Amino acid sequence: MVEDKVKEILLEILDVKEEEIVPQASFIDDLHATSIDLVEILTAFQNTFNVEINDAQASKFKTVQDALDFLKAAMDQKGGVS
């Protein structure tokens, strides 16, 4: 599932506890992601889900839910499972 993979990626890159990764968590304010972390996260999302994320789309990723919504929509478009 998309949620599980996203959580896995965030746990790998960020120094956070699993319970901190909730849909409303802000990447910067709550999960304390740096700009380098965000680049790593976006790259991991692209590689894991085989999607392209352009700068305009990436700039909308404020919370975990934003990322989930984007990735689920991208998977649906590809006919993948969400």
C-alpha cells in the first residue's frame, strides 16, 4: 500500500518515530525535514512509485497527506494499486 511505502521511506530518511508520521504532519514543521531531506524523499518517491514529480508538484508537498494524495492519484492513473 502507498501509505506503508511512504512511511517506510520517511522512517529511512528522517530521524523520526513511526507514530510521528501521520497524514497531517508537516514535513518541515513536524518532521523537521531539511531541504536535503526533501530532495531525498522526492527521489525515493519517484524511484519507488516510478512517477515523475516536477518542481511545481513538489512545492505542494507540505504534509504527509499531500504526498499520499499525489502518489495515490499517480498510481491510479497508471492503473496501479493504491
